[in-house]
Amino acid sequence: QVPLVESGGGLVQAGGSLRLSCAASRIPFSIHDMGWYRQAPGKQRELVAVITSGGMTRYAESVKGRFTISRDIARYTAYLQMNSLKPEDTAVYFCNAKRMLATVIRDDYWGQGTQVTVSS
């Protein structure tokens, strides 16, 4: 089994909302930075949002004000609340867990992705 499993994707109309979940297992969840990335067909994977192990968040400019990343440490789950969805948000969304030691990557886990499709 993979350490990260995404769920919550689907088809919504523009202006709608979705909540993605990322369930973690067999990793020290609380000491990892949790991130959401997305990749549209023919496009490079891009960072959407990150919540650090210290609880700080940052977002891609394109989603700032519309998306919110959070985590429930007790439930070993990270979330991405997506509001005011646009067709441009259509992509496969991936969960990532990363742990750094200085500038060295110690852990870098990825889920298998969940499809988000936003219709006009």
C-alpha cells in the first residue's frame, strides 16, 4: 500500500466546491510538510498549496483566496477545500508529504492522484 491516498475528486460546475482528502499511513505525519499539486493534460505538475509541519501555509497565486489547505493531525489526514472552482482548475490532484533535513530531502511521498473536472 502507498503511504498517501487521495479522495474527493469529481465533476463539478464552475463556481462549485470540492474537498479533497489525503489519508496518510506509516509516516510520521506531524513532522512532514503536506502539499497539493496538480497536473493538467500536456502541462507540467504545479504546486497548488502547502502546509508545513509548523502549520504555515502558502498557495499558488492562481488559487489564493479560493483554496484552503488544512490538516487533521489526529486523523492523519490533509485536506484541500476548493471553492469557486474554475474550468482552469481541471487537473489530476496529487498529495505530497515531504520531510527536509537542512536542504536534503529525507522523505518525499506521493499519492496516486484524484481527478477534478470543472465544467463551464
